[in-house]
Amino acid sequence: MRIILAFWIWILTIGAAVAGPWPRGDGQHYLSFALSQDVDAGQPWQSLYHEWGVTDRTTLILRQGTSFDGKVNLLAAISRDIWPGRRVKLAWSLGAGLHENDPAAMAGLSVGRSFQIAGRAAWLATEFQALATRKVIVGTTEVTVGVTTARGIKFYGQLSSRHFLHDPAPVTVVIPPGPFFGPPPVTTITWFPPEVRLGLNASIPVREGLAIDLGISQGVQQGGTRRVKLGITAEF
């Protein structure tokens, strides 16, 4: 409990999650702080995330994190509920900030729906985002499905993809020659595979409005790495 309280004090003196299509609600806040570790590469990083419901349909989002090489990622965004009152939720988001120390702009669209599984509250959400700087254009897709148990524990799985939407720097490839064809030909390719990651998470309530968030994920593409996450979240 001392460790938990220390994390909580840190959050208040200075939130990691995806907004999804559900608005936070007028005057409501959500804070999250997470530490993650790349098990295979030994690379840690942290993230802060904050949602503030400025109206019943509009949510202000602040997101901060450090990349593996220590560069700053900082984003402020507005999310707006498009279909208020409907079972299927749809929202757009627009934001600006820094991506690896470079000025960046972001646009996103999310869709989701709540439903029941064996009498338990569950949800399914998909979010698409495109983030652009002067150097790169990065697209991300995340699909989340989760269920809440009778004890209030939320189990959720995530499938995410991160890929470049522009032509990355070309890679030079030397192709071995066949017989009687002279020197080996040289060609360039710009193919850059996306990072695809599958994760399992659990949000365990500690007390009203406060929960511990645990997770593990695995990159499923060639060369994918394993990551673990420890976080704390608060709603008020």
C-alpha cells in the first residue's frame, strides 16, 4: 500500500490509455500513470495520460511519454462524441504536440459498443489514428475487447498495429548474379513492416476510483519483443 500511495502522490504532483469513443462526462477526470519494460531489449519507458470532460460530449486529452531513446512525446487533443445517446458510439479527435521532439499533428476516429457477456458488462472498441511530423507519418490501429467481473476487475485484450504511412528511407539490397550476367545488380526497397502487438491486461480495483493496471504484450511480427506494464489509474 505504501508503494501504491507513492505512485498516487506522484500522479497528483505532476495518466497510459486510449480514449475510445465514450466521452468522459462533464467535469469528470481520468488519470493514468504506467511504467513499461521491454523484456527482450531491456528498455523501460513511462507514460502519463489525463482525460477531462469539459462537456457531456467533449473530452480534453493530455498524453505524455518518453520513447526508448529518451525523446519527448507530448500531445494535447480534443475528442468529440458524434452519436450521443446511441448504443454504438462514434467519436473524432484532433490534437497537436511533440513526437520524438518534433512538432506533430494528430487526427483520429474511434468506434465502440458496450454489451453483455454471461450477464457481465463488456465492451468492444476500435481506434484509428494518424500522426504527422515533418519527418514521418505514423498510423496506429488498436482493437480492445474487455469484460468486468462481479468483483469489479476488468480483463481486456488489445490488438494494436503501428505502421508508417509515408515512404521510409530506402534500403539497398545487392542481389547475387546468375552465371554470365556480369556484376551483381543493386536495387532499393522501401518496404517497412508494421509493428503488430497482442496484449492481455487486468485492471484491479484498490478502492473506489483507484485501480492497479497490469499487462503483458508480445510483438507478433518477425522480431517482435515482449513487454510488461505496471500502472495505476484514478477516476474522479
